[in-house]
Amino acid sequence: MAALDLLGRRWTLRVIWELHRGGAPVGFRDLQRRCDAMSSSVLSTRLADLREAGIAAPTDGAAWHLTPLGDDLVTAMGPLLDWSHAWAERQ
């Protein structure tokens, strides 16, 4: 239930997606821009949540990346992505 609570928080899945999408660490401002200019306070909070959960971590240069646990989460969400494509086609 704790994992579902974390993933259900506003913007959490988008932050994970954007960290995964490029495959390389992403700076705070670039990540904010990729997330449709979400507020810096919300992004800071989400990154802190993901860091505490072991899903994302900062690099030495203040950029962010997914941890191996975060990568595993993205892989585990693959079937949900497949389902969402099939669902979208029905709409």
C-alpha cells in the first residue's frame, strides 16, 4: 500500500517517466520544463519522496537519475503501459 500511495501522488509518475525517458541524468530545471513547468516546490517534494523511497537519486552535479530500483519499477510498469495503449485505442 505504501508503494501505491507514493505512485498515486500528483506528478510522481510523470517525474519517474521523465527520468526514465532520456536515460541520462536530468538537471532540476530541465526536469521541471519536461514536466510542463510544474512548480519548483512540488518537484522538490516529489524528488525528495522518490529519493527517500530509493527510486531516484541525485548525481554529484545536482542532476537526477533513476536508481536500479527505479529502473525495476519502470520495467514492472511495462504491462500497465501495454494495457493503457489497448485501452486508449478503444476510446
